[in-house]
Amino acid sequence: MPTIHPQSIYNFGVWSSGVANQFTSQVQSQMSQQGCNKEGFDGLLIPLQAAMDLLRGITEQVNKGFSGKLASIAMGLEATANQYQGVEQHNTTLLNQTPARG
């Protein structure tokens, strides 16, 4: 039977949460500053400015959804680790209460 290390699962959840926050903020910044930049949209390209605004709004919503999912995964990992820790403590208590045979 494989050994489960609740602290390792918890640490991974905490790390995942930090990565999720950092990653989504970097992606949002890059999308806004570079991906949806309207600089130079003059003359015949002026009508495309509205499309770029729409694209920026869509990418912000997608990024928020993605960020929420990553945060949920991280919270799930942390909750799972806490549950495993509780099971381990309960089993240890039961084993300590069991009289030795012999």
C-alpha cells in the first residue's frame, strides 16, 4: 500500500495557489499590455479598436475563470491533505488504544 504524506500534499496545494495567482496576473498583464494593444490603430484600422476592446473583455473573463479553477484545485489539495492528516491521527489513536497481543 502506498504511503500518503499529507504535509507534502498540503505544501503542493499552497505552492499551486501561489503559482495560480502569479501566473494569472502575469497573463492578464501581458494580454492587456501587448495582446490587446490598440497603439497604431489609426486611419482604416480605427474600426478595429472596438474589436480589440471586446477581445480584451473576453480575455479578462476567461482569465478570471481560469484563475478561479486553479484556486479551487489548490484549495482542494489543501483540504484533502487536512483530511488525510485527520485520518492518520485517528488511526494512530486507535492503534495506540489497541492492547498488545502476545
